[in-house]
Amino acid sequence: MTSAPLSSPAAPEASRAPEFLRLAEEHSAHNYHPLPVVIAEAEGSWMTDVDGRRYLDFLAGYSALNFGHRHPALIAAATEQLHRVTLTSRAFQHDRFGPFCAELAALTGTEQVLPMNSGAEAVESAIKLARKWAYQVKGVPTDQAEIVVAGSNFHGRTTTIVSFSTDSTARAGFGPFTPGFAITPYGDAAAVEAAITERTAAVLVEPVQGEAGVVVPPAGYLRRLRELCDERGVLLVADEIQSGLARTGDLLALDHEGVRADLYTLGKALGGGVLPVSAVVGGRDVLGVLRPGEHGSTFGGNPLACAVGLAVVRLLATGEFQRRSRELGAHLHARLGELVGRGVSEVRGRGLWAGVELTPGGPTGREISERLAARGVLCKETQDSTLRLAPPLTISRDELDRGLDTIADVLTGS
């Protein structure tokens, strides 16, 4: 069946988009290659551009919008806090900080929380914590700590993080790079075992690799990493910035394997799509190595961030969004599976998160993304040949099917 566009423009005399696109092209650094859509409003699973055309959001801000656009509980929390206090710096305590840390620790089954802002800051913080722990607790000689990572990873774009990236685009032109990392193939536990030495502080891994194309590792890989870390006295650090907070159908993606990490990095959905909020969570035995003055952030853990983050934690504590991700995710993957052999070579992922690998020789991911945008569905390619789909966890079954109908039509040329 060929679907009509999900919505039609409001038919203004002339589109307003070109002027906004011109300003962005001329005056912003070209660090992204966005689709030529200019969004002006959004609510729930829908976004509206400057010309009044509505689009279904099938990307959800790379999982930052797990609760949809402008979730009432999150907007209420932000609005209420905006009328009270937004920033104290960490020079003083405020009345949202303790409750946020306590409830996030309880939700994740950890003991302590280190609030930061961006996901990359959380990963940088986890690296510093792992190194500090290695020197102070494990006894690794000063400045010799190593961290084992996985190839095809994406943990952020700071200089240290791109130092252990295998993406040439992320690295080219940004050296010299930070030493102290050993790269192993994702999914290869034997390679990790061989890479661990007496100087190893941690193994850092994404339980599902998002930027690589929503890649789920082989069964047993994550459990074996936990065993190796226990056997060799090494920390397991899980980057759950994209995969965590209900995206995969459990609170944390590691939960699917029954595995616990020593440290988790959280972000994106922790700010509910309202503002940047991230955190490192874990046990006192690791987070406790920090002392005043050794690490910090002016905005990390600010009152506004904590108010929104606390509202996010309370939404997740109900289990509703984990359930929705499991149930709607099963439907998503079943329907996408029907497209294998019809413009699609493989579908990967967990929960309401999928990497749709396009058939070699056909349209690129960028071309398909542009065709979908013209039909009223917004998603984005990754690695040129993969569509990354991550609708809000609040999406209805009807909205999900409407978007999937359009995706099927575009991929099959209907």
C-alpha cells in the first residue's frame, strides 16, 4: 500500500525554511549535516516545521527524547524550578541535589552519583574515576593506567575520547591523541582477555553500539566481560548514554544479560529532552576515590537539571516506559523484519531501537532519510548504509504503524 504523506504543508505563499537554512549555512560551523527541515514546534511524537508541516519523530534526539517532546511532567518540573532557582554552582548545596542523587542511585541499584552535563562529560568523568581508582586502590604505577575499549565505539567527541575512536572522520586532524587505551574488536571477549594487563584500570563498553548502527553484541559477551573484570581486578564501565533509561526495554541495556557494571554513564534521556543532564553512577568503592577539588562542573547538578532529572527518575520508577519499549519494540522489529530482502539486508537492535541495514547497491541512508522527510517521517542515517530508528517511548501503536507504513513504502519503492 502506498501511503499519502502523513501531513501536508500549510501552503504559505513562500516557504520560510530557505532563509533559516541560509543563516545556518553561512553562520554556523559545519559540524553536522542535518536534513533540510526547520523545526519550530514539537509535542509528543510530532514536530512541526516553520511552514506548518508536521512530521513523525522517529529519532527522538538520539534517545534524548525517550519521553517525547515536552512531556507534561518534565515541563512542569522545569517551569516550577525556573521560578525558584536555576543555578547555585556546586559552591553551595540546593534542595534538589540530594533527592536527585538519592533517587537516581536507588533506581539504578547503585550507591553514589556524580552529576555532569553532557554524555561526553560523563564518559570523561568515568575515565578519570577509573584511573584514580587504579592508582589509589589497585596500585597501578602513576600515569600507567590503561583502559580497554571496543572498536567502532562512540563515547563522545572530546580529544581524549576520539583518541580511542576507530572512526577516521572523528579522528582526522585532531591529534596528537591521548595515550592509555587498548582497542579490541566489539563482541570479541577473547581479545579483551588478551588486552588486560596488570596496568588495566577498566573495560569501557557500550552494551549496544548506537553510532555503529545499533549493534547488539553476541550472547555471552557482556557476561564474559564481567567475569574477566572480576578475575583480573578491573572495573567494568558501561556507557548507557544512548542505550539506558528504558530505550532497550529494560532500565539499562546490561540488564538484558543479567550483568552489573561498576560504573554506568548516563545522559541524553536523563534530561528528558529539556536540557543536558548526565551522570556517572556506581559504588562508593569507586566514586569514593574523588576528593574535593579533584573534579567538578559549574553547571553539573544544577537545580534546574536536578529538578528535571528527578522527574525523569520518577517516570522511570513506574516501569511504564520499560514496558512500552518492550511491547512496541517487539512490534517494530517484527514489521521491520518483513522488509528483509526488500531493500533491507538486516535489522538489528533491542526494544524501541533499530538499525536498518540497507541493501548494498541501493539508495544510501542519506537518500532514504531525505525521502522519508518528504513523506513526513524524520530519522537519520548512520555509517552511510544504516537507518537508525528510535521513536519516543510515548509513541502510540497507531503512530508507530503510520511511520512504519511510510518507511516500508519508501524502502520498497511503492
